[in-house]
Amino acid sequence: MGEIDMAQELDLKILKLRADMICLVREGMDEDGTVLRRMLAELERLENFRSALRNQAVEVRAYPIAAHGDLSGGTHASLAV
């Protein structure tokens, strides 16, 4: 699965979780807030993961790695800055 697919899947999970939280609050089914706190923790975890995934994608695009061959047949990687 590519980074874009994973990011889209995370976005869908986040949207569904937010919708579930709204329903929970509207219906008043969680009087003590236990379920809502669990859902908020999951939302934060998913958003942090999505942010890390996006930052990783930006770093890869900003600093591409190029491979160069040498006369002995070896390959060296260099970082383009």
C-alpha cells in the first residue's frame, strides 16, 4: 500500500470516528464520558500518525537520494540538498 493510499485510509477513519463521536454526543449515550475519551484518544493517535506520514512524504520529496555507480561496480547513495 502506498503512502497516498494509507493517508486516504487514515482520512476516512478520522472522518468516521468524528461522525461517531458527534452521534454519541447528540444521543447522550455516554453520560460519564468514558467512550468519548477513548474515541478522542484514538482520534489523536490517528491524527498524529497521519501527520507523521505527511511529514515523512515531504522529507522524501525535499531530499531525494540519488544512487551513483562507480568503476568497481559498487553503488553509492548521495543526498541531494
